[in-house]
Amino acid sequence: MRYRLAFLLMFLLSGHALAGSIQGTCDVRFLGTSTLHDFDGTVRSRPFSAAVSRDAAGNPVVPSVELEFPVADMRTGNDSRDGQMREMFQADRFPVIRAVAKDVDAGRFRETLRKAPGGKAPLAVSVIIRGVERKVQATAGNWKEKGDRAAFDIEFPLSLKEHELKAPTVLGLIRVGDRVVVKGTFDLTVQETP
């Protein structure tokens, strides 16, 4: 009986137990083109959190992390363009853009990014706009770490057409390009559980 209890205790305290959590935000800058001139805009995610668990080998894994970006908070510095952008996203029916990453090997991700110089890591992300989900391949880099804080950048191209969005036009002459480059900076706090 004593051995069974010791085995059960060791199992519960091993890598199968919760390893911790992350909390953070992501500041995004999106860059677009049009027939008149290029433009950019910004939006900040709502604060998010995600559990960090351990896989069978004891490696830290983020099973799922979901970010939400309020469409109403997206700004380009041009009120008219911002209004057209919100119409395109149907902000009244779909008030947020979501981004989801699943089964992130956090240990490998961190180590790849920490490599000098300029460590880069791929990251598969699902982007959901107006209920249409598409997978994108993002590239992460610029890892910074101090104490329980970490930060990194991410970048990926996004196609409006692939999300079934019609690019806005002005007077039928000026049209926004299909491809938008999305650049994000994550600011994370990591809480580890022994």
C-alpha cells in the first residue's frame, strides 16, 4: 500500500501536472497597400491567459492560446478609412478578430528564439475573421526575457480574399490591396507552478 501511494504521489507531481500559465497582450501593427498610397494601423489584443502543461516527456506545452482583437479599436489615423474597415469586417456582427495557436512546444519555441544571432521560429496560427478561419504560417523572433517577463515579435501575411473579405474602394478608383502584413509584439508574464 505504501508503495502504491508513493507511486501515485510521484505521478501527480511529475510532468503530467500543470506547469504554470502565461498572461499577456499583443500589440499589432498592420501594413496595407492601396492604389493611392500605403497605410498602416494598430490594435491591441484584449488581455489573455493560457495554461502551460507538460507533455509525456516533461516538456512545457501550451495546449491552446486564443487572442481577441476588437475591431472597434483598430486605427489607421484616417477616420473615413477606419469606418470602411469596420464595415468590411462587419464589426456590428463580428466585433472581434481571433487568433489561435494550439499545441505550442513552448520549450523548443523559446530555445529556437534564444539562438543568436536573430533566432527565428515558425508558428502555426489560425486567424478567424467574420467566422471564416484560415491557417497562416507566422515567423516569430526578437526574443527578450527578464525574470518572469518575456517578449517576442511575430509576423505573417494575411489575404483579405482568403477570408472572404472585399477590399474597400474609394470612388471606385482607389482600392486596398489584398495582402496585409501583420506584425505583432507579445508582452508576457510567465507564472510557473512547481
